[in-house]
Amino acid sequence: MSEGKSAEADDELPLAVDLDGTLIRSDLFIEGIVRLAFAKPWLLPSLLFWLSQGRAYAKQRIFEVLDLDPTTLPYDERVVAWLTAERRKGRTIVLASACDRVAVEKVAEHVGLFDAVYASDGQINLKSVNKARKLAEAFPGGFVYAGNENADLEVWSAARRAVVVNASADLRERAERDFDIERLFERQGSMLDAFVEAARPQQWSKNFLVFLPMLVGQGWMLPNAWLAAFIAFWALSFTASAIYLINDASDIDADRNHPRKNTRPFASGTLPLHVGLGGSAALLAVGLSLALAADVLILMLIYVALTSLYSFWVKRLVLVDVFLLSSLYTIRIVLGGAATGFIASGWLLAFSCFFFFSLALVKRVAETRDLTKRGGGDVGGRGYKSSDTDILTTMGVSAGFIASLVLALYLQDERSAAHYREPFLLWGLPAITIIWICRVWLKVARDEMHDDPIVFAARDTYSWMLAASAMLCFVAAVTLDIDFEGVF
């Protein structure tokens, strides 16, 4: 039976609704473990002891330690709308969850549609058989149960009718075969699509920086260098995606309070945390294996350590976070140089430090400006205030100009100029850098900038034209032989 149709019945039986995966698109127990790992990692040894005492006990202790905000949870609006309509008809509705009572009661109070709450209490884990028994005792005349997972089969067996929500294809087929279905809510969206979205393949463009040392070092005709750079690129891409998933898991509360980030797969519940983090482990394993093949495993582990440090701690430290973000760009260049054998020069590293520091500040200024439009205050989980916009903008523009100055000083160095046939043509590079930096910060000032300037550049035709012009200047400086004295 499809959504929008209800089974006819002589009487409206009481309706028991599951919480995790049914009323909300998430699992509060798994979320609690993840929150504990990121917010209070020193309690992880205690978690092992709590779990040894049973899931019910572990759930109770977790929600004693962590405060749950029910207003930000990813509710399934279709289910809420249906429950609201059933409530108006006078139907008895209860919330029956294996989650701990403290959390379930907060959700029930926020939703305001439930006559009673049945939940785990620290001793009994109200799931499967236990939930079926409890509801059968509470409603001896029969009840309808809304659930979403295999553990709910026992409850549906004890119920008069079933409501199936967001179930897998196999479970839905079994439920339709074995039970009287009152209503069916199809799963929306693909979990694979959600995983790909969370892995952010569009961010892999940053990892093309591994090719930069080889290109600047004019190793274009060396197949082994290209192969090593490609392996390093994929190693970084898979590893970075693994870290993005971990970072989103740690940011789930802040993302749910953000006007745009609340649609991210973890925050919106379209990707279960355990699935996403399991995929993250697999991506990390592949990335490190490729790094070993490219002989850059140590540098990759440093990259992982720095990104993990950012996710767990540094992202909350004002200014330290942007310094670390800019260093993560620079380490890509260092890693690419180590993989290809074209070690990055001090000039290249100096340029990248200032250039990417400017871009890291773009992200923060975009956030503070957005916050100002929404009334001001603090950027959630970041430590910045809406009043920081002006000073952060000054820092960012200045860093971008200094990056261009580094390029100009590089061109004044006679030893550097000796690597090119016509070094004069390289003067287009600092000019193009200033133009692009000015364009980016003008976009920020007009509130037209994507949170991530790299994503903006990848989609911006003007940026591609500037990049092509820069490449043309570089190639011409390497290959052409022009008598500029005769020209001027």
C-alpha cells in the first residue's frame, strides 16, 4: 500500500511509534556514542564498561552525560504530518523507543503528539521482543506499530497492523507479505548518493596541488613522475574524503543549527552515522595503501594527524584553525614533491602559505557575514563572532597580496630566472594572482561567495580563464625565446 492511503478499520487502534529511524531519520544511541567520542573522548573507556553492563545501562549513562536538544533532530516530516492528522481524529498515539527514557521524553515533549512514552530505563532495553511484550500489556485490545528495521518484526507480529517507515526493500517486501499494512512510507533518496555527497568528491580538486612541484619543476615529459603524482592524488582524495566524513560526524550538532549545512547527509539523517563512519574507515584504508605505494605514507599520516587534530580540537580555536587549514594545502604540495621527486622550493612553499591562508579566511568571513545577516552572535563551534568580519577581511586580503608579492620577489631572483628561457613572461603570474584574489574578496563582500573558495573556483568560468592565462604565461616562459630588447 503506498503512502497517502490508509487501511479501512472498524475502530482506530492505538498507534505506537518508534523513534529512531521512524519519527527521526537517525539513531540517538549511535549519535550519543559519536558525540561522546568527539566531545568527551576521555569517557570512552567508561563507555566500554557501560556497554558490558548492557545496552540499556549504556544508553542511560550516555544521556546522563550528554544533553540532547530535540529541536534540531532530523524529523521525518511526512510521519509528523500523518501523526498530527491522526491526533486530530482523537487517536491514541504513544512513543515507543529503545532509546533511554530521558531522551525519549524530551522528544515527546517537543513534538507534543504523544499520550504516553515507553522507553528503555537503564535495566530493560525496550527493543524487539521486550517492546512487543510491553505494548501488548499496555494495549490488550490490540495496537498498530510504526517501525523501520528488522528488530521491529517481533513488534509487528504482536500488533494488529503495521506501519512501515523508511525500510529497506527486503524488509518492506517481508512486511507486506506477513503483516496487515496500514500505511507505508517509502525510503526517500539513495544511501549511496548520500555517502557520495558526504565524501565530497568535488573537493578532490584541491589535491591537484600534488602535480604542482612536478609542473613547476618542468618534469612534464617523465611518465614515472606523472604516475607517482596520480597515485598521490588518489591517495589524498580517498584519505581526505574519509576525514570529511569524520569531520561531519563531529560537527553534526553545529551543522543542524546552520541554515545551509543542516542538509548535509549526517545532519539531515539521509546517511546513518554507522554507515558513513564505516565507509570512512574503508576509504582511509585505501588512501593509506596508495600512499604506501607512492612512498609518501609518513607524510600522509602527518596529513591525517593534522586533519584529525583539526576535527577534534583546533577548529574551535580562533585563528589557529585557519593557520592549520592553510598548512593542509601546503602539505599537499610537499607530498606531491616527495612522490614525484621534484621537491618543492622555499619560494613555492612561501607562496602557498600566504595564498591558502587568504583562502582559509574566506571561509570564516563568509560564515561571520552570514551570521551578521541573521542577527549576529557567535559562529557555532568555531569561536568567531559576527563582529570579527572586518579584521578577518583585512587579514585575508593582505595575505593574498603578500602571496602575489612573493611571486614578484621570486622573479627578481637571478637563480630562479635562470630556469626559464623568458622569465619576463612570468610577470603575468603575480598580476593574475592579484586579480583573482581581488575577485574572490569582492565576491565575499557582496555575499556571493560559496563557503569554500575552491568549490567556487571550480565552478567559476572567470577563474578558469585566469588559470588558463597563468598556465599560458608559465609555458611560454619555459618554451619561447623572444628578444625583448629588440621589442622595447
